[in-house]
Amino acid sequence: MTTAIAATNARSAELFHALSDEARLEIIRILLDGEHCVCDLQDHLDVAQSRLSYHLKVLKDAGVVTDRREGRWSYYTLNREAIVEAERLLAALRPASGRRLIASCC
């Protein structure tokens, strides 16, 4: 496997892992309308702060959200470019028209 393909696969796995949880998808949905304080996210999701922190860390590590500190509060914003990147990576996995999805070995 070439280095470029391995890097693309690693990035795809990172992004798709970040998008593979219902709570993280709900965080993304909330952030679609703009920046939110972590306390707002906690109220919307009705989850413990430690659980929310875990989900936000996964999203942040994958580059799906960014954060900024203002005093003792953290504010999160959706990185829309990461969503576009996920769409592009998923589209690259689409089979070419006419290609058989299941190859016969016999």
C-alpha cells in the first residue's frame, strides 16, 4: 500500500470514527447553527460533563470541531471543511458505474 493511500485510509478512519456516534452527530447538528458554549451543549444533550468532554475530544482530535476559551468557558464551532472532506472521502469509496461489487472467485 502506498503512503498516500495509507494516509487517506487513516484520515478516513479518523473522520468516520468521529461521525459514528449518535451523541457526536447530535453535537454536530447543534453546531450547525453556530458556536455554542459547552454548558449549552450539555443542556441540549442532557449528558454528564465527562461524557460530553469525551465526545468533544474525539470531534476535536478529528478536526470536526474547534474550540476557544473565554474565561472559564469553552466555546465550540463546527469545522465545515471537515464535513466537506468526509463527503469527499466517502465519494472516493463509491464504486465506478458498471463495476461489480461482488467478485466471483470461481
